[in-house]
Amino acid sequence: MQRLTSRLNRRLARQAQRQMTKVGLGVSAAAVQRLEGMIRKGVARMGTQGVLENEAQIRLAEDNLRRLASQLVKVAEEHRTFPNADEHALDVTLQKLCPLWPYC
């Protein structure tokens, strides 16, 4: 189980990084730490729900990271900080998107 959890944490963290790069968004170190924590909690939730190996659920988690990245860009643009996003932008984004399975 620990191995699955670690592997999925890495996969989703890489996905988040790819999405931020794809949309041209730089994320502050503090926001990256928050994102990583959010991913860890999401993976823990997936473990509790017994879907760590369910590829359809993993893809949903990845799709929701894409939604998060897209919304984070919009928030950064609204706050005139694009191409950068900080913790505040992440907070605003999460307020707009949550609930966003499995992260919040």
C-alpha cells in the first residue's frame, strides 16, 4: 500500500508540474508546498476509498489537476499576477473549484 501511495503521489505531482508548465504558469514555492500537501491528502483519500489502482479514478484525479491549473491561470490573470501564482491565488482558485475530488 505504501508503495502504491508513493507512486501515485509522484505521478500526480508530475502531472501538476506538467500542467503548470503547459499553461505557462510559475508557482511560488509556498504554493507548490500547498499543492504537494493537497495531492498527498488526495491520495490518502483515494486509499481510504480503495481506488489507488483504479485507472479511471486516477485519470479523474489527473483531469482535476488540469482543471485546477486552468482556473489558477484565470485567477492569476484576474489578479494581474500572471504568469505567476502564489498561495493567495491558489486559495481563491480552490474556493472556486472545491469540491474537487480527491483534493478538496
